[in-house]
Amino acid sequence: QVQLVESGGGLVQAGGSLRLSCAASGRTFSTNFMGWFRQAPGKEREFVAAISKFGGKASHADSVKGRFTISRDNAKNTVYLQMNSLKPEDTAVYYCAADKSLSGQVPVVARMYDYWGQGTQVTVSS
């Protein structure tokens, strides 16, 4: 099993920045891609970004490209999401996820992930 704990969410004004962290524990060696998803009230969970085990492959949703950056520090078993130029439409609960497949393709669908954190709220005021 792998446990994921997100932190770093909060309230920020439009145009501001936040950095989310996701600390992994347990059988972290069994995981491959780490990803971030978000879910706003009344909406489906959507892909934000993902990064491969050693950081060589990363992908960001078009809606956040150029504003958000995913990274990871394997020595700390932590993945980050740097969020800049935040917009009110970025308001959501942000979830960290991990997959344990051996696929080299970036998983961009929630059902492809095996482990999930509890989420952290990000609220962007206008």
C-alpha cells in the first residue's frame, strides 16, 4: 500500500501563487507516475498534471499549461505542483495520485491511478 498526503492548499487572490506538496509513504518503490487531479463542486475530477518516476516525462493539461509545473523529489518521496497566475476557475479540491503500472504512457484518466490522497482545497478569489 501507498499513502499520499497533500498539503499547501489555501485561499489566494487571482494572479497569486501556491505550491502544493504530496508526501508519499509505504511501498513507494512500486509506484510509477504521480499525478495531480482537481475536482470543483458539481464537476468531474479532471487531470491537471503527471510526472514519471524519474521525472523524465511530464504532462500538463492545456488549461494549466504555462502556469502550473509538476515536479518530484524522490529522495523526499514528494511530488509538487507549483501553481502560478492562479485564476478563479482553478478553485477546486486538488488530489494527488499514484499509479503502479509499468506503462510508459502518461496516465491522464483518474481510473488509471491506484492510490489517492485525501485532497487539499484551493480557493482563488477574484
